[in-house]
Amino acid sequence: MYDIRPNSIIGFHGCDLSVRDHLINNPNNIEISREPHDWLGHGMYFWENNYTRAMEWAEQKATRGKIKNPAVLGAILQLGHCCDFLDSKYLRLIKQYHEMMKEGYEIAGKNLPQNIDATGDRHHDKLLRILDCAVIEYMHNRTIKLYNKEIADNDFSTTKIFDSTRGVFTEGGPAFAGAGILEKSHIQVCIRNMNCIKGFFIPRDEISFP
């Protein structure tokens, strides 16, 4: 099977100006997200080739008082071994891990976590992806445990640990009346292996040509 996806992509990270400047000057000092509602599990998040959405996200955080000065950090990313939910084989894989996790919860007599709406979200997009995050982290943890067991037993492993996770998301209301295109649709990338981040940059302003 051949994989002809590009080796490198451009990602944009919405953040506070202080965070952007800190990472430009200290590119190895990365803090990852470990929120229970992270859409693609834990890691550092980027909007794939979408500066505008990254800035919108940062500006929305500023209006809620979460950050002071909205900014965007650019990055050159190599996805490595990617759990890419734009590829059907990984959708099938995550369904299998969901069933495994569900069985474990049932044995323990516990209810699975659920995705829930964020306060004030009139589109009901289930923005707090608590179930999705739990299943993805379950998959990663099981994979790492299998890898370590194979190393301990055989001094090598055929199991690959995921470096990144990628997904497409439809979000927001219709882009125009009657549209099936939603105004906040985007692709997100979650980097788990920080070696996949090849460098940060400050995005330049685009110039309008006549």
C-alpha cells in the first residue's frame, strides 16, 4: 500500500502573543494540551493551512478573557505515523478501540463519557469532545503498552506508536442560506511527538495583488 500524502504541511496555532513569541525564541519549550475534551486527544494543536481560523479561534478566546492579545504561530509539521481520520482505515481502527473501551466500562459498571455542547453553542456541535478524547487516548495508551511489552519480550516491536492525529471537522452554521458547507469546517492536526514540529515561524501579512 502506497502513501503519497505530503511529508510536510503548514500548521497554524492560535494563542496569546506572549505564547507565540516565547515559542519563536524557545522552540523546544512546548506545552501540550491535556484537556479532557481535546478533539483529537492530547498534544499540540494546529489548524492545517488555515491562518484565518486560527486567528478567529484566538480572538474568540480573547473575548472570553482566556488570553489578552490574540496571535497566530506558524509551524512546519511532518505528521510521521499519523492516525489520520481522513483515511477510512483509521476510522475503522478507532471504532474497534471504542468497542474495547466500552466493554471495559461495562465490566466495571461505569458509563462511558459523552460529548456535550459548550455553553451558548446555538449550533449544538458537541464542542466538548469528552468521549472522543477518551477513546483516542485509550487507543494511544493501549498501543504504547503493546509496544513496551513487545520490546520487553523480544527486544523489538512491530507495533508503531502514533506521532500525530488528524481529523476533519464540520462546525458552525451554513456558510450561506441552504448550504451544506458549514462556515467553520476545518482540518485539525494534533502533534503527539514533538519531533514532528520542524520549526516555528511568525506568519507574514499577505499582500493583495491587482
